[in-house]
Amino acid sequence: MFYSTDEPCPLPHNPLKAIVSPRPIGWISTQDKNGQVNLAPYSFFNAVCSTPSIVMFSSEGLKDSARNALETGEFVVSLATLALKDAMNASSAPVETHVNEYTLAGLEPASCVHVSPPRVAISPASLECKTLPNHPMTDLNGNTLDVHMVLGQVVGVHIHDDYLSDAGLFDTAKAQPLARCGYRDYAAVESVFQLTRPVD
Ligand SMILES: Cc1cc2nc3c(=O)[nH]c(=O)nc-3n(C[C@H](O)[C@H](O)[C@H](O)COP(=O)(O)O)c2cc1C
């Protein structure tokens, strides 16, 4: 089948998120201007480049995480894993701004070094980020979108020693990162394999 996106989608659900799948889940911690802690998962999330290390997440509507990251200039990404799927899901509840999702999800916060928001203590890895200049999103017609892409440069990396091999490699298969697929589907990385590039 084929359809153009300037026509109504002929499928019962937009397949984009099932096609751009699996997507890593950035579990975003922020604080508002008054220090109120916030935690929520974002699957419009990815790494943009490695040196310097830059990550992004995208908020459909200006939600607390994006607002806080843009206002305070700081956010933290914790790795959402298979073992933490229920806590991750609980932290996505649409609650009032004053509700601390760490408490809601039964999670312990841990301090960061360079930024104020806490990280998820039990998560195998967390990235401390400082927010980069914002690029307002427009569509092909130049219409401003209520979509807020937040870019952040990683200024600190936390890794639990249990997930580091003797060679100093992060053990992705042991961490079992959770990924978002389409509809209500999720996936987890439970095994990995190696490929060597043609010119390595
Ligand atoms: C796995 C998962 C991924 C999500 N990804 C996004 C996303 O990429 N963008 C978005 O706007 N909302 C996303 N959401 C919904 C937000 O997590 C939800 O609206 C949350 O309440 C926002 O919290 P906040 O206002 O504290 O930032 C996702 C929810 C789940 C469960």
C-alpha cells in the first residue's frame, strides 16, 4: 500500500511509531524554577552525536520536562530498563506539576554532580545534561508547531559498576534497555551481536 500524508491516514492508527521502532526511552529528570522535581519517559529521544555527546528529547505540547529543561538549562537522562518498566510507566502519569513522580513510581533519587535534578538511583546509567539553544519547530508550510525539541550536551555520566565489563565496556545486554515500539508495544534488548565494518 501507499498513502500520502496530506490525505487522511487509511489505517486505523498512524503507523509512524511502529515503523520508527524500537525507540530508546529517555527517562527525563528535571526541576522547575522552585526546585520541584519531575520525572517522565520520552521515546522521541535519541543521541545526536558523540563528541561532544549531545542527546535530544521531544515534547508534544510543552510538558513539564521540556518546560523545566528549557527554563533551568538542565536535565538528566536515566536509562529505562526491562526491570524498571512498571516504574517507568507509572512516571508517565499525567499528574499535577507539584507531584514528584519519583514518589509516585516508588523510585529513589540520587544526586548528580554538575546539575541539580536527581537521577534514578537504581538505573544502570544516567547522563547529566545542560540544555542547548532551542530551535522552534515548523512544518513544511512554515507553521509553528507545538512540539518542543530539547537538545542537551552531556556533562556527566554515571554508570553502575555492575554493568561495566573488565574491559571497561558498558554491558547493554545485562542492562536490558527498554524500547518503545508502536501502539502499546515495547521491546527490550536482551542479547547483542557484533559486526565488523568493511574498513574498521
Ligand atoms: C514509554 C513512553 C514514552 C513517551 N514518550 C513521549 C514523547 O516522546 N513525547 C511526549 O510528548 N510524551 C511522551 N510520553 C508521554 C509523557 O511521558 C507524559 O505525557 C508525561 O505525563 C509527561 O510528563 P511531564 O509533563 O512531567 O514531562 C511517553 C510516555 C511513555 C509511557
